[in-house]
Amino acid sequence: MPRGPKAEKRPVDAIMIGRIATGEIDDLTTADGKNAAAVALGRLGGKARAESTTAKRRKEIAKKAAASRWSKS
């Protein structure tokens, strides 16, 4: 896979590389090489899960986590 000036991975598509090089479009990766769109969706996912989870289910998750924490010692 082609590499950029800082050895980060770049898309193989020649048209995409040309557009990134000319500044026509922004680079689609973050500083650590992750896809920016996926990072943004990941940030939304936790909030959406928290809003959709019922109080009963949150309590079950918390009990399971506490049991797992205390059983390791």
C-alpha cells in the first residue's frame, strides 16, 4: 500500500490520492491512522447505547462487572 510523507497508510485509489495531494478533499484518516468516519461513529455509539439501555439492563451489566472484578482476587 502506498505510504504518505510520514509513512502513514494511504488509499490505493489513484484518483483519491490525487485529490488528497491537491487538497481537493481532506485526508480521511486521523493522526493515528484510523478512519475518521469510523471514529466519529464510534463516539456516537456509546451515547446511543447508554440512552437505549434500560435501568434493569444497566444494573445487570454492573452486577456482572462487579462479580468479575471481585472474583479475580
